[in-house]
Amino acid sequence: MRKILITGASGFIGRNLLTVLNGANEIILLGRTENKIYKSIRCDFTNDKVPSSCLEDIDIVFHLAGLAHTDLDHKEAKYQHHKINYEATVDLAKKAAQKKVKQFVFLSSVKANTAFQSSIRISEDDKSYPEGEYGISKKKAEDEILEIANKTDMQVKIVRSSLVYGPGVKGNLEIMKNLINKGWFPPIPEFNNRRSMIHVYDLARALLFVADRDEANKNIYIVTDGNDYSSTEIYERILANFGRTAPRFRIPKQLFYLITHINMSISGKIRKIVADEFYSSKKIESLGFNTKHSFRDFDEEII
């Protein structure tokens, strides 16, 4: 039986990781909320240091906790991203290594190495151009914990997630879904952009997959479902998910961008959705990992 510590277990991805872990593991949760099923240790990464005692006899740490979607102003967002995504991650990894934890699996993001040139499919080996304070903090954390792996016996595996979908999705896809459901999202024009995505269940499986492989040590893996989706297709799939058909009328692209500027609070998020951002997951696939879901599936609730 393995003893596993999970941070961020109450979140969208963490809840799905718990569902794919089998019963042959002893699970401890570290975070701000308590769980009625699993032993929980309270720790607010914004204010608290990680208690070293929670790492006693732990075999694997799955570090999923992090700050991603925030409406904080730039100065506060920069502080919070640095505090939670970088400082707390490094603090946890250092203490895990000191306590002889065997493996540290870190959930990062493709934002740590975003698509600097939209015409290129980005892989783990491409030069990093982190996007925003979120991407910068994730990249700094990656670099630091890989250094810890170089200096200790603890294995470090890093999974960079592309845009996550699935029931209960958060972030920009949630905004898009809600606007479409309320009829407030304009009939999207034909975009020929390309976006990579990953189902939350497959992301959880990928985290377990790298944990079970020694050859994944000191490596970074991008995960996608292997498909490219245009924003137009994403829009139409969400419509279909609500049992609706795509409207025959499509507004011109320039008018679409004008409409998004009417509400400045969501315009940036929508513009991100229609941008190019596509990645290669061949590295993890070369180890034998395959996804089971596609955003084109209609036999399940995709978001």
C-alpha cells in the first residue's frame, strides 16, 4: 500500500484524481478544506508554511494546488501567484525531499511554455515564453523543483496541462459555456485557429501514469487529447451539449471582436479562447500513454 499526499484535492482536477486512485492507497489531503472521507490536514498556502509532519512516510506527493483564475488586480495577482504557485511549491518539494518522499508529481501548465509562435506546435523542448504571472510562477517552480531532484534522491515528474474540459469545468470554458447557455454568446464566426485540450479524467490518469514510471523522473510532459480544435468547433460542441444546433447566421469577425469589447471584463477571456494555442503530447505518448476522451464525444457531458 502506498501512502499518498495530495494538495488541491478539493479542486476540479483534484476531485477527479481521487476518483481514479484505487483503494489500495492510503490518502492524506493537504489544503484549506476538510474531507469527510480522507484524512485532511489544514494548510493555507497563502499564509501557512507546509507542516513537515504531514510528509512522514509519504511515498508520493501529488501537488495540484495552485492559483490560476483570478480577478485580482495586477500587483496582488503577481504576489499571490508567486506565493502560492512558486514559494509554496518549492517549500513543499524541499520538505518532501528532506522527509525522503520517493516521488513528487507536480501539475504545471502549458502556460509555463506558451505558444510564442502560433504557427508552431509547441513541445517540451521549445524555448519558454511563459504567459502572464501564472505562467511565470509555474515555470519558476518547475525549474526549482527539478534542481531539487538533481540534488536529492526524490523523483520529480512534471505534467503540463493544456486547456482542461469535463463536467464541472472552470475558467474561460466555464464562462463561454454559461454565456452560450444564457444566449448571450454571439454566433461565432468561422475561426481556423487550433487549440489543444485534455479531458479532466485523462489528465488525472496522466498524473498517475508518470508516477508509476521511473523513466519519467526529471522530465516534463505536455498532455493533450491528441486533437486540434478551432474555436468555432468548441462553440458548436458546447451548443450540441445543450441540445442546440449552430445558428445559420455567423457574424463577421470584426463585428465579433467589437461585441466582445462592449464588456471589457470578459473580452480578454474570449479573445484567448479564439487564439491559436496548440501543443504536442508525443513525449508522454512515447511512454505508452493514450487518452480515452475527446471533446468530440457525445456519449458524455463534455463540460
